[in-house]
Amino acid sequence: MIQQRVLVSWVGANDLKAVSGGETGPILSTLKAVPVESVQLLCSYPEERVEPYLDWLREQVDVPITAHYATLSSPVHFGEIYQVASECLKHLSVSGTQLSILLSPGTPAMQAVWILLGKARYAATFYQSSLEQGVQQVEVPFEISAEYVPAANAISTDKLVQLAGLDTPVDAAFDSIVTRSERMLALKEQARILALKQVPVLVYGETGTGKELFARAIHNAGPRSKEPFIAVNCGALAPELIDSILFGHKKGAFTGAVADRAGVFQQAHGGTLFLDEFGELTPDVQVRLLRVLQEGTLTPVGACQELKVDVRLIAATHRNLMQAVAEGRFREDLFYRIAVGVLHLPPLREREGDLLLLCERLLAGITNQDPSLGNKKISEDAKKLILQHPWRGNVRELQSTLLRAALWCQGDLIVANDLEQALFKLPQTEADLMAMDVSQGIDIQELISLVASRYLRKALAITGHNKTRAASLLGLKSQQTLSNWMDRYGIE
């Protein structure tokens, strides 16, 4: 199959000047010299300056031109430039295009990031355009290691987080959660504030994103840190034992109750109760749980006397509880009782720049636990595979994959073949989603949410969070319709 050739470039000042009768500018000069099927332009200038240029450019050439607007705090902010450019190339690489990058327009920081991405992560051909030498293909005569991330050297090794430990550290603290992702940094600051307020907290996030790590860090940073932290997986509770586990029971309350047993609320008295997979609780249990939270009292199974309990509740779920409330599957009063402080943890694939930093830290932790594994390192080819993998299991999947690769690796270098054997390839395409075995049970709301969230985020990233343009790309009628979808699927 012939790949579509796409030219990608920032819009520069010399390009904008072309409208008023100056030189043609690097972009038009390149389009006249290099055959391509479409053009993707990144724009950091205001729309009112760029749109006249785009109208003019479309009159000069007969190829589709798409503009993506990006809001940058500075035209030389490496981190912001990296995220915008990387998201654009990621989208184009998925569609199987032949990438050509024009280096000339934009700031030196923009040019540097293009080279880093085009050499390390995406296969691209480089061009430059000048008045003196015209349009030329550029051969960059060196290789850039795949793990390069802007500002990575500024982060000390001892602060990198081992998020994916099979058991969350009892002494987990906010300093353990090190990230360069702006979303994660903001969440850490929000969680620090919530730790001191003692209000109930609801933590959203896919499986393996570190929900219990955040919960423990909140507990350890708050005034209840010396008291118990009790964690319960609500999804693993047998229906007939839920009341007993949550609220306790008296001896003889039912067959097998051979002694009094304190429930998790009593065990966490004075401290924190962490209810993981909170969205799995059935409506009847939700009613009883709400009463405990409202009144601060409970009655163990088989008992007559109420007991007072004082716990701070932190709940976690991978489900969209607002949607469940709207559909009548989760009690609205319980939701708002819990959702006082809300933290929405992003999946690993959306934490730009964190992936390989976590890899090195996690692998170091694995080899430190077992000296027989030696001092394992990851090859450049293996790192490229890591960058391309979707990591649906997030940090937990990453930890397990690295452990398998370290165990199977023959030497001290984990190569691409070792990683290939360690990876579990899960269904990734829409066709796979349409072919799931319904006889084994599926969660259709979760599948719809997965597809919608993925493409909403992609459209927003490609358009620089321009809602009108994102709505158009997604076939939605208006910006307001897009906003409604974003609210429905919890996208900020």
C-alpha cells in the first residue's frame, strides 16, 4: 500500500509576511519543490493572523492544508513545544503516513524538538528552505537515543517513583510520586491540600494508575497518619459477606460466625478507610454505606446496639460514576457524599515524558530486589517498543513487563526481542472491540466510554484545544455538543 506523503511544519513569521507581498516563505517554497498529498501546520500565532495566510496559501497550492492551533506560554518553552509536536506526529504515524518535516519556520527550540522526535520516535524526512540555497533535504548525521526527554536531566534519580510495585509502600508519600507531566504535578498539589482537610476523596483512574498510592500518600500526609489505614477491594467482596466485612458481626449471627468480628469501619476507627473499586458496590449496600457516612454509626450483623465510628473515607474507581448516577446505577446522594475532593489520575499513555523515566526506576528496583538479575539496562530498540506500546494496564503492566523481560534476558542488556516476549498483546482496534465475546459478559458502557474518551482527547490535542475545530473533526454539531460529551466522560 502506498503511504500518503504529509508535510508537517510550524507557521513562522516569514510565512505570515508572504501575504503582504514579501517573499514566498519557507512553507510555500517547500510545497513548490517537494511533492506531498497533504499539509499539517502547527500555529502558535493568533488565529486572526494565521487565517489570512492559510486562505492565501490554499490559493497557491492544490493540496489539503490543516492547521492546528497551540497555546504556548513561550515560543521557546521546550516542554510545551514537545507535547504539541509529539501529539501531532503520534496522530499522523497511526494513520500510516510518510512524514516530511520542514525545519526552517519557527524558533530554534521548535527546530530542536522536530529533530529529536523525527530521529528518535518517528521516521521522518527533514527539509529546510532558505533564500540563499532554496529547498534542500537535510541529512542529520547522528543518532539520538530514544529515551531523550526535554529537561529529563533536571530530575534526580532518587525522586523517580516506583509506582508499579505489586504492594503499595506503607510509607508512600507525595515525594514518591515524581513526574514531569503538568497534569500529575497539579494533581499532587491538589492531593496535598486534601490531605490536610480530612474531607472524603474520590480517586478516578484506569487500573494500574496509582490510585492506592495517592490514597496512602494522602493518609500519611494528614493528621490521621499515626492511625490505621485499611484498604478494601469492593470488587472482590462476596455478596453474602459484604455487610460482615464492612460493618462486622456478632458471634452466632450466621452459620460460620464462631466469634465476634470487627468490620473494616471499626478497624479503621480514627484513621482512613480506602474503598477500592468503589463503583462495584450494589445499590442495597450503597444505602447502608450512606447511612454510616451520614450518621457516623453502624450496627454489626447480629447486634442490637449501634457503634460510633470515626473514619476518613477515600474511595477509588475506574468507572465514570457521574454517568452511572445519570443512568440510575449509582446513588446520587452517596456520590456527592464521597465526591468532595476529586482526583482524576491520567493513564500512563497521557503522561508525556514520564514513561522511560519510570522504566529506568522500576527496572532498578527489580534488579535491586534480586542481585542475581544483574545490572540490567534497556537497549534503544527496546525503548522504542516501550514508547509505541499503549500500556492499557498502565504502570502495573509496565512493572510486570519489565520483570518478565529481566527474567528472560540472557545478558545485562534487555533487547527488543526480550521485550517482545514479555509483552502481552491485547486487542487494540475497533474491529477487536466489535468482535468481543458477549457470552462471557462485557461492559458496553465502559467500551463506549473507552472509544469516546480516546477520540475526544485526540481531537482536542490535534486542534490545540480549540473546541469548535475539535467538534468539526469528530462530526459533532457544535462546540456545546463537544462540551457535553467532555462532561459525560470526565474530560477536563
